[in-house]
Amino acid sequence: MKTYTQDDIHMIAENALNAAILSVQDELGQTDGGVAGIYFSAHREAVVLDILKSYIQSEINFGCDKKHDPECPAVDGFGCYCA
């Protein structure tokens, strides 16, 4: 399994948030991203990114079987990040 750094996980979360926002804008026919830029500034963006990062870490952990890899370390208290 690939090793993911905290930066990798943050980038994946940002990409997921951007994809979700674009999907909403496409469905509504919105061509200006101004509302999203304001709505997801500061605190809201941080909250959504934290939720997405937690989910991403869960997906990574799900694929990491500690029974077969007892050396797999915990990183930042979020479980296993296997190489």
C-alpha cells in the first residue's frame, strides 16, 4: 500500500471539496465561483477539510491490515499509514 503524508491527505481533501463545489455549480448552471469562494472561506473550509481528511484517513486505514503488518506505525493518532 502507498504511504500517504499529511500533505498528500490535505491535497486529496482539497481536490474532493473543489470537485463537490464544481458539481453543485454545474447542476445549478452557476459559472461564477464567487459565492463558493466567500462561503468556503476560513472556518467553513477548515471544518469541511477536517471531515474529508478524517474520512480519507479511514479509507487508508481500512486498507491497512495490522494483523499482517505489525510494524505499520500510527501517525498523528490517526492509525496506520502503510508503505
